[in-house]
Amino acid sequence: MQGLLNFLVRLVLLAAGLVFALCLLFAVLALLAVWGLRYGWARLTGKPVAPFVFRFNPRAGFGRVYRGEWSQAARPADAQHAGAGRPARREIADVTDVDVKEP
């Protein structure tokens, strides 16, 4: 009984692997077909073929955060109304969980 169960598990895993491989093959072939059509259309119209390029600079994201250039939606509500990009200062009377000590 254990041998039959092991065989069925292996058969199911093999079938899943074959389905995954066929899906991956189909995706690659579809990408190659789109690429070939694009190349053929460019040759037919006489235009140069531009490569698929996605330029990404990881330092740009860090620089944007350090300069404070985030979107309005990402800012806290207090910062949007303060106008200076930072929350308004609190009055000492607003703080109730500490004892005020004279310097």
C-alpha cells in the first residue's frame, strides 16, 4: 500500500512539473513571437529596432527619501496641513504623562 501511495505521489509531482515546464515553454515562445513580430514590423517599415530596456537606479529611491520628495499621499495628515513638511509643535500643556521639572 505504501509503495502504491509513493508511486501516485511521484506521478502527481511529475505531472505538475510537466505542466509547469509546458507553461514556461509557452510563455517563452509567446515572448519570442512578440519579439519576432516587433522585429519584422520594424524591418518592414524601415525603422530601427530599439531593445527592451528598463533602466533602474537603486540609488535614486534612497536619494528621494533623504531629500523628502515622497508623494502627498505618503505624508502624514499633520504634515500636509503644516505646510513646512513636518508636524506642528505640541504645546507643553498637551503632554500629560510626564512631570514638568524646572531647569
